[in-house]
Amino acid sequence: MIELKSSEEIKKMQASGKVVSKVLKRMQLEVRPGVSTWHLDKIAEEVIRSCGAVPSFLGYGGFPGSICASVNEEVVHGIPSKTKILREGDIVGIDVGAYLDGFHADAALTIPVGKVASEAQRLLEQTQKSLNKAIELVKPGIHLGDISNMVETYATAGKLGIVRDYCGHGVGRKLHEEPCVLNYGPKGKGPILKEGMVLAIEPMLNLGGDEVEVLDNDWTVVTKDGSYSAHFEHSVAVTQNGHLILTA
Ligand code: MG
């Protein structure tokens, strides 16, 4: 069942979303060659707690970090580490969740480290575009599949691989709620969006093929062919006439 949120609850989720966007803004300032993903995690946790919120990911299913930091061929669920040092030309996906006053918000972006290759830059731009275009569609009466199809359309246009083993999700009192928001599929299918639904839409696109695997740490998802992967995400509420990006 897809839970509907009242406008009061959506206001609370917007407050959680503000914490998340504050962290992501700070991450854009902190990311540079020579910095470890552990450092990014510590800063992120500080910012979240300074807002009176709790990191949604810390301890979730045993996850050891406050953020996921996924470098280059890592798609999602990268574990922050002192030995993972960012180098010029890397790309790092930062995924953040914050829990405040009973509600989670969840967002991600992928940040270039210094100057990156033009192919990497193209991957980042096209993945962000696929998210933006999908969000533009969101309003009551469209099908969930319309969102999925829009991401797929931009992925295909950019000749990018689509991660099919992971999807976006509903978000609210729980970090992961129904429905699963696929990054591919036909339009006109799936549930019809209604006011009060909140979706975490999160394209994960690769410079190479679609296939991914999980590392021995049981968390980190990487592309099978070693190609770079990008991840962008926003928590988006369906409103009476359209949508509200809670993590903008
Ligand atoms: Mg998410």
C-alpha cells in the first residue's frame, strides 16, 4: 500500500529535506582531491546532528556510515573509509538521508573531483537531466511508469547503462516505503499518482552496461564492467497541482 501524507506531514518532510540538501551543498564544498570518504561522512554527520536530525542510514541494516559515498564504478552503498582517498578525475556519489520529527528525506548527487574526463562529465549531466525530466512530470493522475519511462528515455538517448537491480522508493515515516520506482519501463503502467504520495526518484546510470554486482563487504554495488556510474536522487511530494521537491 502506498501511504498518503497530509499537508502537515509533507511540511515536516520538507524540514527533513532541508537538512539533506544542506548536507549535499556542504559535500560539494568538501569534495576535492586528497580527501577521504570517511572525512565526508564525519562532516555530513556533524551537519545532520547540528540540525537536530539523525542520519537515516547510520545503522540501517547495519550500515556503518551516515552517508553512502560511491566512487567511480561504485553505483550505490559505498562505505565511507579512511583509505578511500579521492583523486583528481574521480566521481563520487553521495547519498544522504536525514530523520527529523518522525520523517525521513533522502537525496543523492554525484560530484566530480577536480577536472574529470568529458565522458564522466557527460554521464553526470545526462543522469541529472534524466532525474530533472522525470520530476517535471510528477503530478496527480500520471502513472508511476511515466516517471520510469522518462528516466529510461534519457538513459537510452545518452547510450548509458541502466541499473535495473535497484530502484527508487516511497519515503516517509520509513526510509523505504512502497512503491518501487524503477528507472525503466513503459509509460501508462503502474499506480496512478495521488496527492500526498512522496517518492524518492533515483536514476543510477552507467557509462557501460546495465549489469552490477555486490562486493564482498555485502554493501557496495559496482558495475560489472568497471565503468563509471552516476546516481542522482530527490524526495518529491505529489501536491494538488503538481509536485514539491522536498530535498531541493
Ligand atoms: Mg533512496
